[in-house]
Amino acid sequence: MSDFDAAVRTIQFLSVDAVEKANSGHPGTPMALAGITVEIFSRHLRYAPKDPKWPNRDRFVLSCGHASMLLYSTLHLAGYDLSLDDLKAFRQWGSKTAGHPEYGHADGIETTTGPLGQGIGNAVGMAIASKMLAARFNTDTETLFDYRVFCLASDGDVMEGVSMEAASLAGHLRLDNLVVVYDDNHITIDGSTELSFSEDVAKRYEAAGWGTEHVDGHDPAAVRAALDRATARKDRPSLIVARTTIAKGAPTKAGTSSAHGSPLGKAEVEATKKAAGWPLDPFHVAPGATAPFEARVKEVAPIHAAWKKLEAGLTGDRAALWKRFRDKELPSDLLAVLAQATAPSEKATRVLAGVAEQKLAELMPGLVGGSADLAGSTNTTIKGAGDVAPGKFAGRNFHFGIREHGMGAIMNGLALSGFVPFGSTFLIFSDYCRPAIRLSALMHQQVVWVFTHDSVFLGEDGPTHQPIEQLWALRLIPNLHVVRPADALECAAAWAHAASRKNGPTAFALSRQNLPTLERPAGFDPARIQDGAYVLSDAQNPDLVLIASGSEVHVAVQAKKILEGKGKRVRVVSAPCLEAFAELPESARAAVLGKDARRVSIEAGRTPPWHGILGDGGLAIGIDRFGASAPAGKLAEELGLTAERVAAQILAT
Amino acid sequence: MSDFDAAVRTIQFLSVDAVEKANSGHPGTPMALAGITVEIFSRHLRYAPKDPKWPNRDRFVLSCGHASMLLYSTLHLAGYDLSLDDLKAFRQWGSKTAGHPEYGHADGIETTTGPLGQGIGNAVGMAIASKMLAARFNTDTETLFDYRVFCLASDGDVMEGVSMEAASLAGHLRLDNLVVVYDDNHITIDGSTELSFSEDVAKRYEAAGWGTEHVDGHDPAAVRAALDRATARKDRPSLIVARTTIAKGAPTKAGTSSAHGSPLGKAEVEATKKAAGWPLDPFHVAPGATAPFEARVKEVAPIHAAWKKLEAGLTGDRAALWKRFRDKELPSDLLAVLAQATAPSEKATRVLAGVAEQKLAELMPGLVGGSADLAGSTNTTIKGAGDVAPGKFAGRNFHFGIREHGMGAIMNGLALSGFVPFGSTFLIFSDYCRPAIRLSALMHQQVVWVFTHDSVFLGEDGPTHQPIEQLWALRLIPNLHVVRPADALECAAAWAHAASRKNGPTAFALSRQNLPTLERPAGFDPARIQDGAYVLSDAQNPDLVLIASGSEVHVAVQAKKILEGKGKRVRVVSAPCLEAFAELPESARAAVLGKDARRVSIEAGRTPPWHGILGDGGLAIGIDRFGASAPAGKLAEELGLTAERVAAQILAT
């Protein structure tokens, strides 16, 4: 058996054995794709297992994350810090080898995959990042960045709309550093792909500007030739349609959907091993199985060393830029700097946040992003910076097209490559990209979602465009912070918060409509805003505490005046970020919310989740129905969100 | 001016004037597409404005809902119940003419559109429904159903992944009764489509099995010929790529993105009207403008009359089936019938709900549906009914492919056509189809979402597959009921609830893992389950009320035993549907939740929104972090959701 075959067989059977031991998992795809994976890792991929975060490494993305054992087995053989014991702990609590690859659990896992289609989008983002890094750091004589991205994808990956959105942009941007291998096995969980899928996938990708190859995925020479052609292709990404047999080599289950998501079973495993002349003892590593990887690592070592030398030799502006990019360093007085730049003005928070963003962009070279075709409305374009466009990657502004979900998956790929990406659209369309937002949060990636038109007060576009449940639906995602600022200072604080929050994503909810500037007490410390909620306007021994966010803070301020006219003592709390507030000690929260006063929340969205903050006797004023098409002022009247209506509701209950 | 031109011009200027009057809206696309629309309405569409719900009418779907004035102006001229005053009330509170077309606001609005891509998916669902109705009700000599679907779509519609998913299935199913006109105007909000979109859209649709046409959208003869070819095409849906100029005819704004989403402005309106020789007074209807529609309605009248005669003449099984289908009649003892059919058994609720569904399928001929490639896991296949497949539409089971979002949009189209569709996938992937779920709710459509694998207790697949925030994120959508049953009887009740709920969608959350059967008090009335929450197991003068849903009801039952051993008096409340519960009178809710006892919620998901039900001093036990990959039992231990851990938490606080 050749070393190559030893590697392939070992990966196949390590995968089979680990799934069998866990009594759970997906054996068929690792068996089918082991050959292609070894070919990629032994001849194409540039990597350094002992320096797994080498910035110019080629990326390997397993978009079909259910085939996780394929990745784990390969990383083990390739010399990454992943032991046989780790493989034996597949799918167990606390192990590095989760059911699906989890970013951060082990070296060599480039992204968390499993929700189908996302990996292709991440790969597109990484490929864009490579070109953007090249445009920033390469010179005529020194190439710091030219990494490629190899991605394995399943039927599910190519059927999901998110991948098509990302692939469309990849073709548009002519990402010739991206190779996607599509595992065309004609099998999905429900059976043959003929049940639901008769597309000419290659033609579809060609329509999007990709080059394509067709290959027998089990013919090593053909796979090699196809990968050679794909990596040599200029001006367009490549899709290799690899016809494979799921569970290749399993006597009765090969080519069947039963091999997709369940262990093969003892008898089938034995029969498969016997047919392959493989030892029956589990977790066998064949002699020579690591050799192809060792040879490749040796081959890449000088490239890696040369890169380290280049990096160490950086001087002047390039060195400084690289350090600022890599370390995401920020001024310690960031909030003050952004606040200084964001002059108070009676404008929409979407405008004011855009002003703060301009200043941050000066300070944070890794900040890049764009809009899903709403740049004029979301005000996120970085002024003076060019567009990211075909052949032009020095810019910072993306045109993602009307592809919110693809945008999200690409943003995650950019974040995983060291950028701090932002993406903007209307808040209602956060629903379109929720799976990608969740993955930002799960992977602890610093991603900024700029959602504007954050309430019914966008007005005439009506209920399809008016967020009602979106604010709270976002707040429910673990590790996502939702920031809904009320004026210029809070917008500056919002960006300061997002810029400082390196272990997770932040989502802004910004108004379409103009808002007044809040009056704050003399000596107000803007750092209080970072607490997530703070006393904006107090009263002696208050009997009412009005808690509001964004545009409704101004309603609260007005309502306070009316209520004071009726003899009430009213505190107003501005609460731009409930997640930050929840992280405060109990006593600090109680100091803001008061102890004995009745609490009232005012927010133009769903009310039930507010009650945890309000407590018994509290009143949640908001909107628990879909919106309507009408001018904003009329909506405020009809939906009970004018200061007068709010005050009346408080007094009536 | 010909009558045809009078109609086109009138639609263009009614649209321009209404946008101008509202000072808000999208004039450019109605101007560009008026000609194509008049062509469709005057030569192709079969409709009866005075019988707008005629079941065999052709459907006209404006997927680019922002061009709503195009639809309203056309419906007005075509004789639907939509007056000039209605047009003048465009985008005002309570008017029929909302910013985007809202289903139910006016006759002739076939679906709510605005969120891009959804309309194409709805159109696919309607086209499938036509073929399914034909397979059920046509005979060799009588054609009750053969309606076609015409859909207008914008760049945004074709860029969104949801439309690609739906289009892929449409091609697979060879829907030759579907014609989509793609408004290829090279303009999006951000400017030229060249910024982000260089796909060959026709080629992409060809790859998915569509026939395509290219046409100058402003050449009436060419449009006519293309529509003739498209409607005559057999065995595949048609895409007509119509090259148009946005705001055609506006002197300075034609062909620019400034005409997309803002009024043209007084000066431009005047200049446009002058150039067209059009009266400057707004809302002018040219003589002859209604003639093309009147002629078409007259042409269709005998077809409509013949259909009514056919329907009236139905006899025997066909007549009975049609009545059952149309009226969605159900036995008054539905819950008892389903409960009888769903034998208690220690199985997963995904299995038990599948049993109840089988019985319901016998009773409800309109119940059809399928899975996004997880039929084996979600147990939704209707036994004995065939598949919906190319050329075969008598079946009831769909293979939607790995296209959750497309599935959702198609389900909405099926529901709008009189079917009661269900779609199934894992609960985590509800995130992939949220925009479609929201539209089910907004349109008051009876759609059933069968989400299984409803908690971390799916186990080893890990955090990417484990819902945490999804239960509450769904509960936040207005008019959606979320039902999480705990055993066979509750599964029967879940389907009874969904079947009876004709004014909105219902989503099930079902366990992957087996669950015991609940013991209920003697004489328990199953109708109590329909209250949404009920006392499962009581205590004299309880000092603790444990409120749980789904699999955690069993944890509560076990915890009760432990707590009783510690001297506590414990009531257990099973709460399968909090939305139904919220509709009860306050006193009825208080009777279930108790007044003085401490309330504790137990649910394997996010906790904060529970506090509104628990009140001060309440304890919400759940999961406020992402899950992990491990066997279910281990997860229960580690995440504090065993009965022992739950009891300990209650006693400790």
C-alpha cells in the first residue's frame, strides 16, 4: 500500500471507528472524501501544524461539517495537536472533537460548520480577506499574503440559498484563490438527490462566473489534475464537481443514505475492513499514513520560514499597519475620541452612528464592511476608502448585493481572517441572516451588524418592513450584544462598545427618523453608557422609573414631563444595551432601576421579555401586533407610543 | 393613443401621482413594468374581478412588492374593488393600499410581498397547488384546475437565496404553469447592479431546468411574443429576462437609482407628464384606459361561467372532496379522534406527533407537506400517500430538498391556494426560514411548521444543531402559536390545535429523544390541554408551582417527587402553548399558575422571557449559553437539567 493510500485508508477507518465508538455521527462522507482531502493536504495546502495560526496559511474549510471526523482524522495525521485519544473522545463532553467542527476547539478547525451552506460563505469571506490583505501588505517584491481557500461542500451546502448568494459574489469578485469541491454523491438524508434536486450545479456556478471541473472523486489522478487546473485558474473561483460514492468501500451501505448519518454498525464495519484488508482493531493507523503530510509540511517549511522572516523584517508604515491590524489595538480613550467626533445633532441614529463609524475607521484599519444594497440608507460607507471590487481589494467598502444571508456568512469569514467586518441592512432583514449571526456569536467573532430602520417608525413601508419581534429575538442569541442608541453620544458609545468587544458580535438597532439630543445631568460620565443602562434624568425618591431604548428614550423624557405635571416623581433610564447591563453586579443594576418605584418599559417592539426587568406591578409599553403602513406620527398615535398616550397608560393602570 | 397605451400610461402616472401624494414610495418600477403588466392582464391572465377568489383564476404575484402602486393601479383599471380614492390613500393608516401589497387588504392582492425573494417562492407554491388541484379534481373530460401563475420579480428577488431555492424546486418539478418576468433594469438601490451582480441570470435558471427568454421590456410586440412562447412552453417553468429602464420616460431620473425608492419630485413629475403629453392634474385616467381590461374580462367571462357550472355540477366523491377541501371542515370531536389514534407510548414526541398527523391526514384532504430532507427524522411523511414529483401531483408528500427557506415560501403559496401545508426540519433551522414564518403569521395563513430535535437533548450533534433561543424567538412572532407537547396526548392536542387554527400558523417543537407518558389526574379533560397550560399534578395549598414544556415536563414530575421528599407541596403545570394560554382570561390563568406559591419554569432554552409568567421571586431554570456536543444524559447533568439538579436549584434559592 502506498503512503498515500495508507493515509486515505487510515482517515476512512479512523472516521468509521470514531463514529462507531460514539455510536453517533456521519461515517459515509469521510469515507468518500478521504482521497480528495489527502490530495489537498499532501500536494496543495500550505500549512504549518506547529504554527496553526500562520496568517498566510491556506485555509481548509469543511462546509459539510457533519463529516467532522474527516477533518479530525486528517488533522491528526497531518501533525496538528489532536491525538488519537482526542479522536476516541469524538462527540463527548469537553472533547476537542465535537459532533461538528467547532472553531476554537482544536488547531486547524478554521470555522464552525454544520448549518449547511455557511462554510461556503465563510470560505468566500476568507478568500476575499486574502486578497484584501495582499492589497494592504504585499509589495512588488514581497508577498506577505497569497493564501488560497479550499472548501469541501455537500449537496446540502450547494442547495442552501446562503451558499448561492455567497457564490454569486465570489464569481463577481473573481476570486481565483478559492476552490470548492462539491461532493456530488447523489445521496441526501432522504435518499437519492433525484427526489428534489435535478439542477446542473456546474452550470449554475458557471452562470455566476466560476470555472468548473467534473471529476471522478475516487480517481486520484483525475482529482490531482482537476485540482491542478483549479489552482492554476486565473480570474475566477473554481468548482470541482467530484462524483463520489458515499461510504465507498462498505459492502452493503456504500451509495446509500443509511451511511449518511448513522454508524455503519459492527457487522458492516467488519465487512468493510475485511474487504480492505484492514485490521479489525479500532483506531489503527497504518504505517506510512503520516508520510504524505510530513512530506508536505517539509515542503512548506521554507515558505513558512520565509514568511516569518518577511513579517519580522517589516518596517515603517507597513510594520505599524500590520501591528495595528493584527492586534486590533484601540486608544484607551476610544469613547471620548468617538464622542468628540460625533457632534450632537437632531439626526437619525443611523446618521449619527455613521459619523462615529468614520472616526473609528481611522483608528481601526481592520474595520471593513458594507451593505446588502442599502448603503445610502444605512450610512455605513467609509468615506475616502474605495470599494472592494473585481481586481480591486485595497478598498474597505463592500457591495454585498441584496444577499443578507450571504453577507453574514462572508462577514464571518472576514472576521476569522482578522478583519473586523460590519454589515448593514434594515433591522427587519436580520431575520434573513440569523443563522450567520448565531455563528458569529458561537465562534466569538468580532462582527458588527448595523441594522437601521429599527421600528414601526420607519413608517409607510408597512408591516413587512417594520421590526416588532426582532429586537428581542436578537437579544435572545447568546453572546450577541444588541445596542440601540438614542442620540449622538450613545451612537459613539455604541461603536466604542462594538470596537472593544473582541469576543463576540454586536448588533446595532438604529432609527430611520431624526431624534433630538438627550439632555444629561451636569458632570455626566459617558462611561455610564457602557453599563448598558443608566439614569438619564432622575427625581427625588422616584415613584416611577421609565426604562427605554433608542427613539423611545425621547418619548420617556417627554412622558416624564407630563407625569410630573400630574404630581409623579419620575426617573428616566436609558437602556441602550441590556446584555451589557445584565453583566453588571446585582447591586449596580438595582441602583439604576430603583427599588421601590414602579418600573415601566417603553420600546417600540414586543413587550413580554421586558417583565423580567420590570418585576411585579411593572408595565411594559410596546407593540405586540404587526405594524402598519402609515406616516410615523400617525403610527405613534394609533399604537400608543406618543408621550401623551404613554403617560395616559401609566396613569390608568 | 391606443387603449393599450392609455392603460400603460395611466398606470404609470397613477403610480407616480400616488407616490408623490404620499411623499413616499417607489415610482420607478411601476413606470418600467406597466407595459408588461398590461400585456399580462389584457391578454394572458384569466381573472374575474367580481369573483376575485375564483379558485381557478390565474395568479398574478408582484414579488417586487415595493412596486405596489403598479399592482394597485392595475387592479383599479381592471375592475377590482379598488377606487381612485383608495389609490389616493396610498400608504395611509387603514387604507387598502399599503406601502407594500398586504394580503387581505384588497381583492386581487394574492400575497403579501416586500421582503425580497418571497414572492417567487409563493408563486412556485401556487403553481404546484394548481397542479395538485388538477390531479385531485380534473377528469378526462372536466378541467376544474389549470391556472397559471405570473410573477414579476426584481434584481433583489433573484439575488436572494430563498428565490433560488424555490426556483430550483420549480425546475425540478417542471412547473410549466409558472412564468416569472425578471425586471432586468441594471439598477439597485446602491446604483448599478454592476457593483455586485454579474451573474448570467438566465443561465442560472436554465441550470435549474427553466426555459428562458430575453426581451426588450419596452417593446410590446416582443413582450407579447415572449409571453406567448413562455405560456406555450411544456415541461418547464419560464423566466423572461426583460431588459427595462427604471422610471422609463422621466427626463432626468430614468435609468437611475434615484427613481427607485423616492418620489420623483414635483419638477420631474411635471417634466415627465409634459414629455408624455399627459395632463398635469394628478390621478388622471385616460379615456380607453380600462378598455383592454374590460375586453379581457369579457373574454374570460365564459370560462369563468363554465367553471362555476362545473363546480355546481360536481357530484359524489368529487363534490364531497371539494367541499371538504374548500371548507377545511373538521369533526367537532377532533381532539378525541386524534387522541384515540395516538396511543400513549414511551416514544419521542416527533414520533407521536407523526402518529397523530396520520389520523389528521385522513380527515383533512388539504393537509399536504414534507420535509427539508429530514423526513426520516421528523416523521412527517403521510403514509399511503404518494410523493409530489415531476409529472406526479396526486401525492401529498413533498421532498423540499435542503432548502428550508424556499420550503417556507412555497408553503405560504400552498396555503394561499387552499391547502394546509406542513413543513418539517430541525428546530435550529427555523432560523433559516424565519422570514417565511413571519409572513405566514402576517398573512394569517394556516401553515404548520413541524420542528423536531427541539433542545440540547438531541445530544452529540452539538451547539450548531442545538436550539437555545429558538423557542422564545418563535414565540415572539405575533400570531404564531408555538406548541411543545410532552407526550402522546399532548401531541394529539398539538395537531388538533394546528388543524383548528385557521387564522394563523402553528409551530411544533418536538423531541428527538423518547419521553415517558404523563400520568394525569382521574377524569382529566383533554380539552384543558388546549388552554395552553394546565395543572398536570396538583398539591394541597402548593408552595411551589413548576411550569414546564415538552421534555422538561417529565423533569418537573420527577423533581416534584424529590421536592415532596423535602416537605414541599408542589404543583406541576404543563405548558405546551404559551400563546394559547395568554389568550385565556386573567382569572383562568391565575387559577392554573396559583397565587401565592413560588413559580419555577423548567425549559431547555433561554430563560429571561419566562419572568413575565413567573413574577417576582420566581425562578427560571433553563439554558442561557450555547449547547455542547455530548450524549443527552451528560448534557442534562452538566447543564443542570436533571430532576436532581433542578430540585437542588429550587431548594438552594
